[in-house]
Amino acid sequence: MGENRLVQGRYRLLDLIGRGGMGEVWRARDESLGRQVAVKCLKPLGPYHDPSAGRVLRERFRREARVAAALSHRGVTVVHDFGESDGVPYLVMELLEGRDLSRLLEENKGHPLPVDDVVDIAGQVAAALAHTHRQGIVHRDLKPANIVRLTDGTVKICDFGIARLGHDIGFTARLTGTGIALGTPHYMSPEQIGAGEVDERSDLYSLGCVLYEIATGAPPFDLDDPWSILIGHRDTPPRPPRERRPDLPAPLDRIILDLLAKRPEERPHDARELVRRIHTGRAAHVPVPAVPPPDRPRAGRLPSWTRGMATGHKAVGAGLGALPPDPGAALTGRWATRPAGTAVALPSEPPPQALAALAARYGEGVRLARLGRWAEAGEIHRAVAAERAALLGPDHPETLTGRYQAAFALVRAGRAAEALPAFTEVAEARARVLGADHPDTLAARQETGYVLGRLGRHFEAHQVYTAVLAARVRAMGPDHPDTLRCRHNVACTLGRLGRPDEALRTALDVAAARARVLGPDHPDTLVSRCEAAYAQGQSGRWEEALRGYREIAAARARVLGADHPDTLAARYETALSLGRLGRSADALSLYRELIEDRTRVQGATHPETLRARHGLGVNLGRLGRWEEALAEAREVCVLREHLLGPGHPDTLVSRREVAVALGWLGRWAQALTEYRRITATREQLLGPEHPDTLAGRGDEAHCLERLGRDTEAGELYRRVAVIRGRHAFGGR
């Protein structure tokens, strides 16, 4: 297959991005949906030139393509299509913008990755393996070149189909007919080498080899001779990673060594157990001086079938099949404008060293964002954007990418008001440079809508989303994932505008389309189902909402893992629905379990842990256990005030819950004090005529009534009524 060829009248091959022993990978454009994809073409090579073997190869490829397409997990490469073109089988997959671990280590000059990155990668790969193993799929060729870290930090496993294909076509899990190992010796399990039974625990061993390498900078048996490498896997205990890198946390060291156990039964039982161990094993680490590498073990004798084996590429080698760099980080200094015909002066060629340094700093900003360190990430992206502007020009796409990332970090750091003008400026600049309907322009406009929603300006957000949706349908088609994401945002704003029936219809339509395009258990499909359940709750249809949230929680546990934040969020909504239905005892039980799990996974003072504790207190009150409810509300309020600040909405909600409990206990004077504190804070932050401020005044008046101060209460009620009436008739 050649450049610019149209495959099946739909996929236009643009450029070759990888070549291996069994075929090629091309970057391509899906002409039907207007999106870029990766097209993998398998060709019968070497011993496979036999026609009958070629037929079997194609049939197995079709079957494996269907299996890969059925895998629905954020940690597995999405498969869109497969078929044959001029007798050559092809597979169409999502195009991954990022770097495989082989490339990451190569760019890091063979140095190990930061500990936080190692733990993050370990957890994501383990979760993806847990899903694929549940579907009966074993990778059999897990190695750094087959694990890609995207620019947003998501980690994906690639090449499931080919690895499984080689086993099923009649070659063993160890060798092809020519004596070349199916799998790379640096990452092969002892049972692959020794003709033992190969199951999912072989993948766990290979993952142990990968983690060892990214944690220490070298594979567990870092030898040039494949014979000696295989001897090491089969017979030699690996040197503990902490001896090579003493700053590794002891739990991580233990996990890696357990994965590298020679006997499968001595490794973690399955990938789900590994996920649990990684979550519970996160620990602080103290840097200490490095220890020099050990002497190499002596090579022993292996069976004759290992003769002639090639060593294969280590992660620090050439990295066949490595993906192109992130376009937002790999600075070229050359760019073209859109629409065509617009003349723009290009800046002079910037120094390559400066571009490389900026790319590295940009990558560090992305890494910090992945860790949730948004303030630090934002500072880096702002600085990088300023330097890119000086080197490349203020409207260079890569300058705008840095400004976009800086604005994104502001939102996640809780500074939405500052992010709004930043996104607006980026959207306007991208429209000038790239065109009004360019995906990057639309992405910036869509983020503008998101920020408007965060600021409570839902009508304006709805207007932005509606305009962006029309442009996305024009440019990409109605079923493009980005189009569906925008339709999902429209559903959200409809709900916030008090139009739950329209929100429900839109959310259900988006969920159905996403199920068709992405799969019923894809995380995006489940997000839209969650929005539909929210709209059902808004409409008072809590039984339907409860059923939806329970199904979503079960699906997310299967796909993302029981401890994933999205799974925990669905469980929270389930408990909330139970409370709304008056089933407070059931809600209480679920909140207690959720608090325990959130504390274990996210920490006792995480905002979501405190949110679950708030729900617990509310339902204690509904059950008439007001002393317990008051104690819980007070403790949560103190924690939220310390962590989020006295004016944060969550803090004020907790303070109101304290006041409610005091009122139910007959302590109205104390309740009045709390309500007045709430109202004063809201008035300062939101203004004297904001609906929340007026609601607080109403709470004050109720307390005054209960205290027998009817004159003051009546006056306060009248003031609130006058303001509300003025707003109802459009006055000021």
C-alpha cells in the first residue's frame, strides 16, 4: 500500500508511521467521518507466502479484529473497522497522539521515568489487562513499544490482535516456523520460553519486565545475547529494582518482584488483584544515592529451539512502530494557515535547542496536569506559551496550544473566571489562523462554553454549544466522537436551564449514538447515560434514575475498575437517588461503604470523600438521628472550610446542614447565627439580590419566627418578596 492511496474508497493513506515484521501502520484520513485514524496492513511474509497459510492468516486476522473491536476500555486501542483491500487485510484503529514507553525512555536517554509516572502507568495498564483478561484475551507480547502514553496522560495497550493471531494460527506461543520468538526476549515469561501453559499470568510477568525497565532504566536481564536473556528469565532471580534505584517506594519494588516470579502461581492471582495492590501501595519515597549496576549473570544452556533467536529491540532502542510526537509538543517552526490563500509571514527558523527545551517543558506540564497538580501545570504552560510567542509568533498554532493548556489548567484549578477570556482569545486566534471550522478552533470554543457553564451562565453556554454543534456536524458528521461530545454538552446545559425533558431526550439520543459508534460500555457512552439519569431525577423520576445509576456503576466497575473515580461517582449518585426515594436506611449503608472506599483510594480529606460524608449526614437527619447528623455536618464543615475556603459552595452547604440540624434540635438561636453567617458570605460573593442570598434571608426569617420574633421575621419576608417580585417582572 502506498502513500495517498484510498483503501476501500474510504481511508486515504497519508504517511507511514510504523513498519514491523508482519506489516505496516499508516496515518490515514477517514473520508466518510473526516477524522484521522491509523490503518494497519498485514502482509504474508517469509514462510507465510504459502497460499494456504495466507488464507488462514487472513481468516484469523478477521476473527481477531472482531475480538479487538469488542474490547471496550479506555486502556485499549479502539478498533473502528477491518477488511481486505486488494488481498491485503487491514485494520482501522484510533490514531494515538502520544509516545510509546520505548520512545519515552529513548527521549529520556535511558534514564528511568519519575516514580509517580511509573505508578500511574502500572495502574492504568493493570486495569486494561484486567478488562481484556475478563474477555478471555491474553496479549502474549506486552512490551514498552506496545504501550502508548497519550498527551493527556492516558495509557493504552496496542497490538492485541497480532499477538493472539500468531498463537492461534498454529505457531506456538514461543516460536514461528523459522525459530524466531513470537515475543521479545527481554519481556518473555519463563513459561513462554519453557513450553509451559501460557495464560493471563504470562502478561503479568511481561508487565513486570516493563515496569522494571521504566523504573530503573534497564530491563531485568539487560544482556546483549538473547541466549543469556532467556537463561535469566528462566533461571536467575532478578536483582531488586531498589538496588538499582533506591528512591523507589518499597511497595512498588515488592509488586515488581512478585510479578517477576518464575512460577505463575507465585505471581498476583490476576490483574484485578494487581490493581488493588497498586492503589493501596502508593507511598512517599525519599531519594537516596544511586547504586551502580550489578555484574551480569553467567549464561547457561537453553534448549536447541532457542538457537538463532534475535534479541529484539529494548525500550531504549530504535523502537519500531513508535508513534509520531505530540503535535502540541514537537515544535517545528514551520506551519501553514487556513483557510487556504491567506498569506502569513513565517517567523525565522528558531534554534533547535530552544525548541527541544520548550518541548520538554511542555511535556512536564502535561505530566503535572495528569497528576492533578493544576496550578504548577498552568505556570509551566503559561511560561512555555510566552516563550513560544517570542520564538514562533503569537498566533503560531503551537503558541496557541500552550495558551489553551494554560487556560485548561486554570479551570481545573478552580479559576474559571480567569480562564474564560483566555479561551475566548485562543478561539479567536485559531479562527484567524486555522479557520472557523477547524477542530482546534471548535475545541477552544467548546471549552468556552464549558467555562460559562461553570460560572452559572448556562444560557450563554447553551448558545455556544449549539453553534459549535452545527459546525461539528458540518465538518465532521453527526456521529463523530467530537460531535457527540458537543451534543452531550448541549444535554447538560438543557438540564441546568430547567428543561429536563429536552435534556433527557438529548442525553438518550447521544447515549444511543455513542453505544453504536463506541460500544455500550465505553466510558463516553456511560457518561451520557449518567446525564440521562440526572435528567430523570430532575423530573422526579427517581426510580428510573436509580435503576440507571446502578447499571452505570456496574458497567464502570467492569470497564474502569471498582476504585475508578467515575465508578465511585456513579455509586454516589445511586446513594443520592435512594435518599430522594425516602430509602434513607439503604442510602446510609451505601454512603458508609462509599466513604470507606473513597478514603482508601483518594484520602480522608478529598473533596469527594467529604461529599459522601455530607450525604451520610443528610440521611442521618432524615432518619431522625439529629445529634449524629449535627456532629457529622460540623466535622465536614470544618474540613471543607480549611481545604476549600469559607466561601466555597460546598462549605456553605455544610454550614447550612449544621443550621438545619440545630433547628431540628430546637436550638434556634444557634441556627440563626449559622444562617446569618451563610447569608453574609453569599451576599459578599454573589450580591444582595442573588437567588441563593435571598434563600438565606428566607432561612433567617424562619428562625426568627421560631424564636417568637414575628415582627422582624415579617419585615425580612417582605424585603425578600419585593426583590423577587422586581426580578420576576424584569425590574432592577
